[in-house]
Amino acid sequence: MSTSESAGKTKLHIDPTERSWIRAAILVLVVFAISITIAGFMLGIQVPTEEQRVDPRTIQEELPWSQPGVREIVPGEKYDVYLIAKMWFFDPNTVPAPDSTVEIPTGAEVTFYVTSVDVQHGFKIQGTNVNFMAVPGEVSKLTTVFEEPGSYDYICTEYCGTGHASMYGTVNITE
Amino acid sequence: MTSDNGDETQGEFKPRGTVAFVAAFVAVLMLMWFSIYIILLSRGATI
Amino acid sequence: MLTETTRTPVYELTKSDKKFIGWHIFFAVTALTIGSLFGPLQALQHAGIDLYPDLNFLFIEFNGVNAYYQGLTLHGVLNALIWTTFFITGFSTLAVIRGLKRQLAIPLLNRIGFWMMAVGLVVAAVPLLGDNASVLYTFYPPLEADVLFYLGLVLVVVGSWIEGYGFYITLYRWRKENPTEKTPFITLAVVLNMVMWQIATIGIAAEILGLILPMTFGWVGGIDPQLSRTFFWFTGHPLVYFWLLPAYASWYGMLPKQAGGKLFSDSLARLAFWLFLLLSVPLGFHHQFVDPGVPSGWKFIHSLLTFGVAFPSLLTLFTVVASLEYAARQRGGRGLFGWIRALPWGDGSVTAQLLAGILFIFGGIGGVANASYNVNLVLHNTTWVPGHFHLTVASAVTLSFFGISYWLVPHITGKPLWRPKLAVVSSWVYFAGMLIFSNAMHTVGLLGAPRRTPLGLAPYVPDEWNGHLFRVAVGGAIMWIGLMIFVVIIAVTAWQRKRLPEGEHIDVPVAESLDDPNNAPLWLDRWKPWLIATVVLIILAYGPQLIDQIFGIESTSPGFTPQSPLPGG
């Protein structure tokens, strides 16, 4: 590491056993670094990145945020879901909405777009890798594939005031 | 209690127990880290 | 060892300095006592046992579900921010004076710093106790607290800076007086920690002074929440090293002596601390892996840099264990693992720190998982995270500070430790509670339980969580008992009439090194190259994103109180 910055006259003395440990420790960290690189850049398990800046005061005046919910992009294959996090509920709190004709089937690629119109919230879909912050002024985005039919809760994972503990919703996935 | 005979050096003291200890540590670290990593992989891609 | 007394102390602190350090410990332990009251309440709440209504009489305003978050805010602020900062500045004062065997250069400066911190604590306590600052210890905007909360925090941080200036001037004078001597390890360690802290807190200063106060005073219409997060975490992660490094200083520089041995390698101990200065700050994005407004490339770079800062901790693991093994072998310890039994487990100070180290092994492992970029998706904002940091700040740090207190309070008061055997018990009780608590928190977090949530009230809790939440409650309650035993021992020790016999002292344990510190290379005692490298690395790792976010600022979010979904309500 930074020992290369050596400006001293004398060399750093390291016990031979500890020298071996230093090598082993670096190796372990390199193994982890390679593993996260494989997961991230080869298997597509990525964290959110910069998506879009928005104005939390006016965002609900225009599409798509004036009508949050499911959009069918490619039937049976690709869906977009827009969700607004508010103190202290998600709009909508059921995906797809009960009166909607759209169904999300198992195996479809579902992309979630979430933003907040007041304070910071969290968004985590249980049993999936979708887990991010919902920050006012920013849009968060991640995609997942639901492999089993059933209902999946999405919950608020960041403290957002008095009603935080009851802030959640459900995605329903059909066969 | 300490034998302060001054000529004790690292060279004469071989930390065998320490090597065993850190080896066990690495085993536990790898086991726990990869168990979470496998959960991550099982939940699939996000892009 | 703890019970050993010496007739001739190596260096005797003045009465006034001892009293000054004592005030630090008094404020620290008082904050810990009050803050920890809420720990078991939160833990029991998760298991569906709500004791808050029964404790209404304790609080100015304490009602309904707000009580949980008000208590959680007090728990975080008093334990993680106040107990640590006051203890660390007090312990650092002792390590500077005793290490250099020299009085503080300008004692008044340090006293001004300390009382500024104390005033800050009182100022912040007013809105905290009145439920006007229940924004948790991360106070993420646009959640908004009473302005006194922020002003109090500013006073605490600035006070700690001023105490730091006092250390720098003292060390500078000492180096002038002793141009050929190397800075003693314990002094170097605590001063390095203070320098790191002062660099790191630039982030929180920018957040509070530049973003939050202008909003709170109404000078601007709103705030940029993403930028505030970036500023916060510039400070937020080095903050945990600010807590941890004094414990490391004790493990390297004091514990070997207490265990009857020597420090295995003075040079590597110093190298580890310099690496912490270099690497503690430029990695804050690993707390923002799932933030929408930070490019994923920068997150990945900060993930790798976090692996980098794991390196000096892994170095510490080896050096500290080897120092302890050396001590144990001197005491007749045998076998590959059998030597561990030969350590002085009958000494409350040693036992506390050994158990702190054992818990920290798991804290460190969890930390590496947190730092691992996409792996964080499994863990982020679940109970895994508080499970993790209770193994670090509430174990490695807090339990080590218990251990340090068990010699420090007798040292500064000249009174014998009350019930030394009970001191051993206190750490074991706390350790046992922590094992149960943290294991359950990690497990239920992997199942998806969110942190910062009264799970006893949450409508979405599946049955499979309940067994773990019950263990959270049991572990939390046991930890609290262990902690209260510590508080009682320290209080009775400090206030008893009994004194150490005439002419006897409890000395500060300062470990000698197995290698000769004078053989260490010069660059391990040079500030300039390390400081330059530190600043350069921070600029490289943070500069581009900071410029991007600062120039792209959009102050479009009005403030909200936690109680109302209407802006400013």
C-alpha cells in the first residue's frame, strides 16, 4: 500500500509471519473485489445510478407521475412501475391496481421507478434485490424478475416520521 | 509478572497461536461473506 | 494489571488535569446511562411489548408512536454521538499528557473546548426531550428539527475541534523540546484520530451551516436532500473510525501491558494509524450505494477504497492477537489456542477489552459485507445494519471504554475500583446479551426486517420474524443489565469515601514494544507526506462528485416535521 511513499532512511521491519498475513489479508480482499465485480458487471446485479432530477413540488402535475402505477411495455415480458412515496403511504399501494386490466406474470422484467414528494423514504421489495432510497428531487430505478407467483410486500425502510411503520404496499404476480 | 529481560525479540517469539487464530478468522469471514453473496445471486439481476 | 499499584508513578498528572478528564467521563457516562434506557424499550417493542406508556412520567412530552422515534433519537444521539465524543476527548487528553509526560500547552484552550461541548449537549437536549427534534441521529433533511438541535450539535463538534487544537499545540511544543525523540505511540494515535476527525467533520459542517440552517432560518425555500446526504456521509463513515481508533489505541498501546506482555510491533501499529488517516474519509459513498443521485461508478470506487481501509484493521487483528499471545506465553500459556485461557481473565479491564475484540471480529465481517457494493442490496436499511454497528460502536468501542474506565477512574480519582469481580461480570453479561441481540438482528435483517421501525406496530411482519424479534428483546434486556452494572461500579468508585492507601497509585498502562521503536523508519513519524497524501486522495475520490452535486444544487425540498405530512407542519 502506501509504504511506497517511504521517505525514511531505515526500512520498515516486518516479522516474517506477519508479512505472510499481510499477503493473505490482501488476497482475501481481492477475492471479494473480484466477486462483486462479477456480480455487478457480468451478472447484472447493479446498484442504482443517476437517473433523473425532478422537482418534488410539481412532479405530480405531469405524466408519468400524475398517474403512478403499472405500464405494460411488452405484454408478458416488460413492465414499468411508477411509485410515489409520501408521508406515510405509497401511491399506489397495490400493484397492479385492483381495478386494472394489466397483470404482471411470473418471469417478466419489471422496472420500478420511485420518487418522494416530501421527505426521504426507503423502498425494498421483500425477497428481491430491489432495495433503494427514495429521495425527493431524484428518481430511483431498479429492475427485477419475479420468479414465483404470489404477492410481494414493498416496505418503507427509512424513517420518515410518525406513520413510518405502517408504510407499505404489495405487488401481485400472476402465473 | 512480565519478564523484562530486554533480549526478547520478535525473532525468538513465533506467534503460532496467532496464525491459527487468523486462519480461523479467514475461514469464518469467507463463509459468512459468501453466504450473503449467494443470497444476492439467488435474487437475480437488477438491470 | 488493574489491581497492581505502583509507589512511584512514571508521570503524575496534576489534580486539575485529572479533574478535567473526570468531567469528560462524567458527562460521557451520564449520557450513556440516559441514552441506554431506550435500548431495551426499543428491543422489547419489536417483540410486541410496549413499555413507553408506562414511562410517560419520565419525559416532558412522550406520546403514542412518537415515543419510539423520540427515544430512538435520544438513544442514537446520546450513545453514539455524546458518550463517544466526551469519552474520546477525555481519554485523548490523558493519552496526550501521559504519552508526552508533559502538561497541555494551553490548558485554558482545552477547557474552553470542553465546556463548549457541554453547553452544546444541553442546548441540543432541550428540543430532544421536548419531542421537537425526533429526526434520529442522522437527521436526514428535509425532515426538520428545532434549530436548537443543530446549534447544539455544532457546539459539540466545534468544542471537540478546539480540544483538538489544544492537543496539536501541545504536541508541536513537545516536538520542539524533544527534536530527536519519536512521538510516543498512544499520543500519536489519539492526535492522528483528532486530525482525521477534523478533516472528516468538514462534511457535516457544510451540511448544517450551508444547507440546514439556511432552510431552518427561512433564508432559502428548501434544501437539496441528495447533496445533504453526500455531505453527511463524508463525515458519517470516518465518524465510526473516530469512535474506533481510541479503542485500537488501547488495544495496541495499553492492553498488552495490562495482559503482562508487550506490543508485538510498534512500527506496524503506527503504520495502521497512518493508513486510517489516509483512508478513513474518501469512502463515504459506501453508505450511499442505493442513493439515486450518485453515479454507480463512484460507488464502486468507494467500495474498493473501503476494502482498502479494511486492510489496517486486518493488520490490527494480527498485531493485537500476537501481542496477547506473547503475554499469554509469558504467563505460561500453552497450545495452539490454549494460550487464550492464560490471559488475565480475572481482570475486569482486560476482560472487557478481550470481549470487545471478540465481538468486533463479527462486526468487522459484517462491515466488509456492507461495504461490498451490490451485496449491500441484501442488507441496506434492514435490522442487519444496527445489528452490525452494535458490534462495532456498542461493542468494540463501548466495551473497550468500559475496560479503560475500570483503570482510568481509579487513576484520576485515587480511589480503588469498587467490586473488581463484579467488573468482570458486567462485561460478560453485556457480551452475552450482545451475542443474542446482534445475531437475531442480523438474521431477521436478512429476512427483510427494516431498521428504524417499531416492528411491534408494523402491519407487514410475517410470522417467521417473530422468534428472532423475541431474541432481539431478550438480548437487548440482558445488555442493559450488563451496562447498568458498569454504571453502578463507576459511580460508586468515583463517589466512595475510600481512597487508595497513602503513596499508592493506579498507573496508566503503557505497553513497551517487542521491536525497538527507534528502528522504525522516519516516515512513520512525519506528518507532512501523510497529510498531503490524505488531502490528495480525498480530492481524487470525492472532488468530481462534490463539484457535480454542489454546482447542480436544487434546493427544491421544503422542510417537514416528523409529525406532519404538510410542509413546515
